[in-house]
Amino acid sequence: MHIGVDYYPEHWGKERWEIDAQMMKKAGFNVVRLAEFAWAKMEPSEGKYELDWLDEAIKILSGYGIKVILGTPTGSRPPWLARKYPETTAVDITGHRISYGGRKDNCPTSKTYRRLSSRITEVLAEHYAGEKAVIGWQTDNEFACPVCYCGDCEAAWHNHLKSKYRTLNELNRRWGTVFWGHIYSDWEEIPLPRKGQDNPSLSLEHRRFHSLQVVSFQREQVEILRRITPDRFITHNFMGFSPWVDYYDLAGDLDFVSWDCYYNYSSWSERLNNYSLQAAGHDLMRSLKKRNFWIMETSAGPVGNRMFSRNLRPGELRRMGYQTVAHGADGLLWFRWRTSLYGFEQYWHGLLGHDGVPGRRYREASLTSDELQKLSGEIEGSRVKSEVAIFYSYDDRWAFEIQPNFEKFDYVSHLLCYYKALQKEGVNVDFTHLNSSLDGYRLLILPAPYIVREEAVQKLKEFVNKGGILLLTFRSGVKNEDNIPTEKTLPGLFRDLAGVRVEEYEALEGSWKVSYSVTPGVSYSVELDGKIFPCCYTADWVVPENAKVICRYREKHLKDYAAVTVNHLGAGRVYYVGTYFSIDEAYSLLLKKILKGVPLKRYFSAPYGVEVYMREKGSKHYAFILNHNEKKAEVKINNSGFYMDIISGNTVKNKITLPAGEVAVLKF
Ligand code: GAL
């Protein structure tokens, strides 16, 4: 495994570099990422390159057996560049250029910026082509925003529309510009979306456009790096469920995906502190290329900028390290080595504090590194295999950001309801999209598949006919690819598959009050297995056609309608869930029902807060069992026989007891 830290030698005096390298070596680290924000140090004035300092740092590190990933430094521009080439600075939605002083403030389209970005990438690639310590590249840093409204972007937007729609007639027809009389007679008349009253077709196409600009910006760097250093890997540090760029697309040009996974923000919403979100993030990142990934940055201490968050609890850094490996990580770098004395991130803590003295967090990282290295001989080449997948679609996500449909709807939170229920069942989960192969999956969950294409539905029909289980939820099949509602009765193209029709739909009044807990005054509910669960946010008035009713709504005008149904089709089944539940248990019960009798690989029965995830290599299985609870937990082993815990060396049978926060890796 590659294990190490993100290191900024340029933030410290040279006399410190050797001390740091020694300490890293002592901790068992074998990799660092360097220089992704060091453009101004590399090129202090235009065309004048100074890489001696970086050569020296690499030399010292490699002297201790530490390999290097170099960042192309385009995530932060040197001040001279911003001043000399103002056109490289992004323009915000109000038409003003962003002021200098942060990072990622460049326009992704700007020809000037792309030229300068290519030039520095080329200089670095040529300079380090012969340096064996440099094993790979990270492009830029965390591609996402800003969405830029400059003249270059506007021109590129018009070109994009021309090449996609060919004629204005076609665009006018597909976007329905007859509404409010916005029929365009010249491409230049088409605005960038900024009104808040924009045409949803235009807004969705613009989200796609922004994503394409970022992908093509990266592609220019990738082409240079591949040409000059074909033997080095190229990756990028993704951000889990970040919505700005179509990550399937961005990952397409890379060798593997890496991501930045922070899990201890205490000032942010509680949801972010939940280990399920990190687990789902790992699964999404692995699924982008259907291969193992790296963690390029992860929590090393309290995080924050103006304020710091909670600290990592003893054992947490180790357990979360194991979690990454469980889900398919082959590389793990903590952000950052030592807490910065300077700049905006003074309170984003590294393994070492400001004082540079190795302490508890350093020791825990060393222990983790040591254990994972021992494990790595065993698990090398192993992969995560999943029989269950959740559809994750950027088109759907963007369309829901443009029109959430009903108050409080958040695409990712909805998807996580199902993810968490699957996690409780102890099964591996992939994310996927409709252009990908469905082979090997037994259950597919499509949370609100809003924008749908005919071919995709055909593919899903085949999947079900052959015995697959499909779960669709509310807002299925509502729109076409231009973000225009279908004229078919809902769920549109899914109607035959689901065997239901949605007669009407609505946002449930007052439902925001019951989003996270049951409060008095719950107005709508269903009964599942003898228990009452409140429904919130929305209700489809579902009329079964061929489907059977699993539960109906219990109150008022909804009484006549189904909430959840199942349709037996071919050798498979299609479930339709027409509402949102505010209690996790409802999803668990539903999935238990659905999975009953389905021969999924489930070797363990774990209690709440204990995560089980599996890697496989040939006939060998490695079950990672992580007790996220603050108390001990017992996990039942469903099969007979002896299992070996390769961390402790103990042999277990029938059950394993894990102390609070502990982990085990069972080989069988
Ligand atoms: C990441 C970023 C790092 C650093 C870190 C802490 O998002 O890639 O450069 O900023 O967060 O804020």
C-alpha cells in the first residue's frame, strides 16, 4: 500500500526537511503528495522557473524511501499571473471579476489560462520525467467551481449549443422557448442562466456545459503528462458527492480516482459526521472507474479555518483508515503532515501540530501504517465486488438542484436512506449509471430516476426479466433529457415496469417538521409489518395496475392510494416507493422484505453501528468489521467454521466480539 501524507516543504525552512523525512520514515510512510499549490515558487515570474527547492525536497524524501506524487499547481494562481492576465480570473454571476486572494478562482475556459496551465504542466513533466521518485501526478486540486460568467465562457457556451443542437429551430423546439416568448433567432441571444427564472432546459444544459469545461481543462493536462511521462500514473483528488462536475466523465481520463475524505466537521451538519456518508463516498469513488481508489487527503486532526472542529477520538484515525481500505482504497494520505503556520488553513490540523512535535495523532498514524502494510501483502490485488447497486446520476442531481420539486428535497440524502439500510444488511454496494453494465447485480435501486431515456428503460426491463430486482421511487420517469416533463402518465417510461400509475402527486403539508424525527401532528403514514411510519415531503397517489400493494397511506384523501407496491415481471420484481420516510427503520424493514430469500453474500449479522465490508481475491475473502460504536459489539458469523482475524492473529468461530472503536479483518 501507499501510505503517507500531504506535505508542503515550501512552508518550512530547509533545515526542517530532513527531520520531517526521518519522522515520516519512522512512521512507515512511503509516499507524499507535493506542490499542488506551489506555482508561485516554481515560476516566480513569467517564464522564470525555479525547481531547485523542489528537487532538493524530493531528493531528501527519496533518500528515506519516500515516493512522490506531484500536483500540477493550477489550483492556485501566482499573483503575477492574475495581475498580468486578468482574463484568467473567473467572473461571478453578477458579472464582476472575482478578486484575487483565494484559490480555484480561475475561469476553466480561458484560452490564456489553459495555455499557461499547459506550459507549467509541460515544464514539470519534462523536468521530472527522469526522476524515479516521482511515481505519479495529481491534476490541479479538487475540480468543482467557480462557474464562470466571463465572455470566453459565454462564447464557448454558444459553441457548445451549436454543436449539440445544430439549428436554432431544434434548440427552440426542444427547450420549449415558446414559453414567455423566448424564441431565439441568433445563438448570441441565448443567455447564461442567472435569473432564477431561467428555462429549466437551459439551466440543465448549462450544468452539463460547466462540467464539460472542467473535464476538457483537465484533459489538456492529462495529454501532456501522458505524452512526456507515459510510465507515471495520473489521478485527481475528487470530493465524494460534490455536485459540480460529472465525476464519471472526469474519471474517464485518469488511471484511478483519489478522493479527499474529511469526516469530523463539527460545525457542519450532523449528517456529515456519520460514517455512512464516508462509506458511501468511498463506494461512489470506487464505482467511478469500477476499480480501487486512493485517499489523497483525509482528516489528521481537528479541521477548520476560522474555527476548529472536534478532534479525532483515540482510535478513530486508525478505524477510519481501515474503513477506506475496506471499501477499496489502495493508497491513504493524511492531510496534512504538519499544521500550517500561515494562511487561511491555520486551524486545519495535520498529524503534527504547529509545534512540529510528534504526538498522539502521529503515533496512531504510525501504528495504522504499520498494520496496513502488514495487511497489504495479504490483500494486494483484492477488489470489492457488489451484488447491489444504487443509481447515481448527475443529470438527475442537477435537475433536482434546479427544481427540487418539493421543499427540502435533497437527492443525496434520499439516496443515503437506502444506502444506510443496505449498510445495515451488511452488503457491499456500488454506484452506477445507466450507460454502465448491469452484469453481476441482483438488486438495483434507482432513487428518483427523474430524467430517463428509452434505451435505459429497455436495459432495465431485460435486467428484471432475467431475475433482477429493481426499486424505483417517487419522481421516476418524469422528464426527458432536455428537462421537459413526459406527456405520458407517470411514472412515464417506467409505467409498465412498475405496473402502477401515479394518478396525482403532491408535496405533503408541514412535512418539513417531520424530516428527521417523528413529531406530534404527523399527518400521513403507512403501516409496514405492523409498525406505523410517518411519510414526509411528498406523496405519489399510486394506483396499482399489475402491481400488488405492499402498503397504502392511512389518512385522509390518500387512503385510497398505494404508497409502496411490487410488480412481478419475468423472473424479477419491481418495487415502487411513492413517498419519503422520515425514519430509517422504514427503509430497513422494506429492504429486509425485498432481500428475503435473495441469495446475497451475507456472512455476518452485525448490530447497529458496526460496519461489515468485504474485499475479495480469487476464492479468498477479507471481511473488514468496524465497530463505530463507543461500546463493545458482538457480530454473528452466519457460516460455520473457523475464521482468522489477520490483525490480531486470533481464530474465531460463530461470533466475534469487538471492543469500542475496534476493527477486525477476517480472512476466509
Ligand atoms: C481540501 C483541499 C486541501 C485543503 C484541505 C483543508 O479540500 O484539497 O488543499 O484545503 O481541504 O482545507
